[in-house]
Amino acid sequence: MPPFDSTTAQLILWALIGYGLGSVPFGVIVARIMGLGDLRQIGSGNIGATNVLRTGNKPAAALTLLLDGAKGAVAVLAVRAFAGEDAVQLAALAAFLGHCYPVWLKFRGGKGVATFIGIWLALAWPVGLAICATWAGAVAIGRMSSMGALAGAALSTIWALVLGYGTTLILGAVLTLLVFWRHRANIARIRAGTEPQIGRS
């Protein structure tokens, strides 16, 4: 854990800022601007890039992926410019929760993978790159986006420890548990052999 240098009031303020940044539903906004309809009524109803891709609009999906990752990164970098690492890590967690449970959408958000990666790339970029490589390797082997997300999350704390970012371990463990919780339906389908594979209907 990082040293606690911030006051309780400061931590609450930065957590609220992190949540506010994370809760911006870019998938819904992008889909609406690009004339794709209400994303919550398409496919799985999820607001993330994977569901945007189900509309067949790859640029919209790529933009959503980029923006969802950016809001996690911005939450980390913005708070780091003004506060200590205790506030940074709390804001990172709040940003992730904001994406998964946005108040604007009755707490029905995305699964948080892009935001998770964006957080790690800003918090500790070597760990973020290792997570990206893990995701890519798992997807190449299993042909499932969800498997890549789960593998990346599962190994994130190990990468943090190996690469010398021990102060992030508690945050990493909490984020990993949240990623797995948000993917519980995917885990059930993987175990049942019914999880869709990339490139197959």
C-alpha cells in the first residue's frame, strides 16, 4: 500500500472526481452520435466497446475502447498531478467503479476491461504493457475476448510484484476481483463451452 498522506476530505474529493470521470458512458454517447441507436438495447446491452462492435461499426468500437481506456488513465494522471499515491489509487478504483456502476445509467455499466487497462498504463506503464501482452496471448490461444480479459486481470498483481510495483498490490487485487465479478456470466459460459469465439457466430 502507498503511504497515507492525504486527509479524509481530500481522499473523498479525489474519489468523487475519479468516479465522475469513470462514469462517463462513452459507448452510449459514441453510439448515439454515430447514429447506431441506444447501445443498451443492442446485443448484450453492455455499454463497452465489445457491444459497440456488435453494431458492425468498427470505428465506433475502436473509439469507445480508446475513450474508456483514457478515462481510467486520466483519472490517475490528473490526480497524480495534485495529490499523493494514496489519492491516486483511490481515484483509480473509483474510476473503475464509475465505469461499471455509473449513476447516470442506474448503475448498469460496462465490464471495465478498457478502463482497467487504462488505469494500469497510467499507474504503472510496465505493468499495463504486460497486461496487454497477456490479454493478446490469451486471446490468440483461446479466441475469446473474455478469456483475454480474465487472464490479464488474473496476472496483473503478479506482474506488479515482479516489475517492482508492490505498493499497488492491494488495488490490483481489488480490481482483479471486480473484473472477475463483472465477467461471472462469461466465466459460466466458458466452463459450459458456450462462450462465443472471435470470428465465429
